Amino acid sequence: MKTEKVFTSLRVLINDHHEDKAKFCVECGKLATQEALFSVGSGVTLIEKYCGLCAIIVGGFKPTLI
Ligand SMILES: [Zn+2]
């Protein structure tokens, strides 16, 4: 069975200052500021970290400022 990853929502990534590791965008490697939530079926949610721009792209929104 093929698992399909369906984008559901974005939320602001809270960087925990008690953690040593900063979180980076999975697309471009910049500091992540957003989390994108995907439904992968069976009620399972996958969370990936993105910077602001990649989060917009992965969410299917076209950047308005070019
Ligand atoms: Zn990025």
C-alpha cells in the first residue's frame, strides 16, 4: 500500500532555548521557523521543519513578493 503524504497545516516552530540543537529546514538547511504537518494515513501525522519560504512552498502557497 502506497502511503501518501498530504499537507494539512503549518504552525510556528518554537525553538526551545534549553536545547542545544537548532532546527534546520529539511529543504534548504536554513534555520527552521515553521513546522509543516502532513497526514500520512491511519491518523498518523508527520511533522517536518522548514524555513519561512520553504514552508510557504510546501504548503502550496505561491510567494507574492518576488
Ligand atoms: Zn528552507
